[in-house]
Amino acid sequence: MAPFRDTVLQIERNGIGAVSSLAFGNPDVIPLWFGEGDLPTPTFIRDAAKAALDEGRTFYVQSRGIPQLREAVRGFFARHNAVNLDVERISIPGSAMMAVNVALQLTLSAGDNALILGPIWPNIYNAVRVIGAEARVFRLTPPAGTARWTLDMDGFLDQCDARTRAIFVCSPGNPTGWVMSAEEQLILLKFARERNIAIISDEVYGPLTYGEPAPSFVQIAQDHDPVFVIHSLSKAWAMTGWRVGFLVHPTQLGLWIGELTNIDNTGATSFAQFGAAVALNDGDAFNAQLRAICAKGRDIVAHFVEAQPRVRWAKPDGAFYGFLEIEGVHDSLHFASDLALRHGVGVAPGSAFGLNDPRNEGFIRICFAQDAGRLSVALDRLGHALKDLPIRA
């Protein structure tokens, strides 16, 4: 037998990739399947990276990130969360997904488990499983009779046992748009302190909310707390292809985070970091512009849902997704594949967001960070597809 790990070979294919591979690059398909809008990275950010290239900044840099970018991260949190972080609590391992992996490598061993709040992007639970730990997903309560997805905190924390080493939450959430309250964060932090469990908080959609700002664990976690806050330039700065994120962590772990970064990817791309620093320092106006585009997209989806008796959703408080529940859909991967191939609209299947949880099979996820006209055409195509969808008990 070949010396390959069963844990890796048995990973199920990401359902989002399975659908997108059917029509990726097809100009007749409107792609709403990925977590990105249709705006390119702003010119001022691209110019900064180009300048870095022209200056020959193409060599190795510090494994924890260039000083300019770490200072820009500190400034971002000072402006948006009123927190003056020690720069030694900030590292730039690479992409946000690289930051997730570093946090998991620091907290989990084979045989441990991580409690994950779902529905959630599938890379998270697969990253836990690759380490050899158990991914234990607890689902938010769907909005039956309520206006929002909600967290049963007691039920969530009851899933922890002696093998639980980390709790993973994403707020604002992907795919639901749910936002964890400051009170819920305090309860979770108190519990984690008492049990000596790490918190890994994915906050990449923090700048994209449609009311009150999303609270952050950086506002309540002390330096000694085993709390990791994951952030990214990908979403709110339209930089998905740049692969630059940042990580807030206890100061004492800085040395080891640098070493893990060296092992994993030898640090984030040098010239991309110079663009990222300018994005954080000068990008608040672009954040506001993108948030306005997303708010308009959210309203367009809301009007679509109101006109479709077979479609339900909880209007999201953050992020840029509609997680739509569709009456008559019982195999979301099949439905999403048919939408791409026959109706020219790309969506993510609900089954991708929760370790084979059958409760997600009636859902699809769409990204509404799009040009309003193109989004409207995509929803028209979805509505046409629903007319042909049989209702089965």
C-alpha cells in the first residue's frame, strides 16, 4: 500500500469547487459561487504593490510580516475597534487561511477535537481533520419564527469535552451573515478561560456590516488569553487573489508563529505586503464604498425573496452572502450544478457548509457583492429555474 495518509485521501471534495469546475470561466454563467465581489483591487493599492516591485522589493522579508504592515494592522484596530494593540501581538503568516492553519497547529494534536460553529465554510473543518483532530460542528438555530439565525449558547458549550482544545467561530458569518453579540463573546471567553480552551475567531467580514459594527474579540481578550483573531485583506479590500491576511495572538507565541510561518510558506509575498499596508492605512473610503454596494445587493436579494414563495432567508447583518432556503430542493449539489449548466448562474450548494449535515441540503449560498444589474439578471435566472422545480415531500 502507498504511504499516503488516509486522513487526507478521504477528504471530501469542496462542494463549491465541484460546482464551479463545471463552468468556471464560462462567460455565459454569472458566478455568485465564490466569496468575492466583482470589483478589482482599487488602483491605489495596486500602485503601491507595483511601486514595491519597481523598487526591487522581491526578497525574503521577516516571517511575521514587514513592520509597515504590522503597524498598519495596529492602526486598523485602533480606528475600528478602539484598541491599542501591542504590535508584538500581530503577525502576517500569509493568507487568512494560512493564519487559520497556524492557529490550529498551535492548539490541536491528533485525537483532540475542535468545536466549530456552523454552518461554515468547508475549509475550516477540513483543516481540523487534516491535523488528525475531530471537527465537531454545532449548528446555529435557523430563523424559523425569528428574524435571524441565533446561537443556543448552552447547547454549543455542552458539546465541549475533555478532548476539546479549540473553539472556532466566524462572525460575521459565512454563509449566514449572523453576527455574534458582545455579550455572547464575553460568555464564550469566560468559558474558554475556565476550561483552558483556545478561541479562534474568524473576523474577516468585520468591516462589512449593515447596522451596528461587529464586536471583536480583540476588544475583550487579554494578552495572556489563548485567543486568535483571524483577519484578511481579501473581502473588504477586494484583494482575494493577493493572499494576505493577519493574525492577532498572545505576545508569548510570536516566536513560534514566526517559526511555523517559516515551515508553512516562508512568509507572505513581499511586494503584496506593501500594497496591503496601503490598503489598511488608506482604504476606509473604499470599505465604505464596498459596503454600500453590498447593502444594495442585499436589498435586491431581499426583494427577490419577497417575490418567491418558495424561498426563505434571514436577511444578513454582516458579510455579503444570501443563504437561501428553497422549498423543493433536497440535493443542493445537484440543484447548484443544474443552475450552472442549464440556467447560467453559479451558486454554492448548502451541503458544502456543514459536514454532511442534511439540514443544509435545502440551501444555496449566493454572493451579492455584485454589480446591481448583473445580480438582478442572475436572480431572474434563478427564479426561472424555480418554476421548473418540482415539489417533493
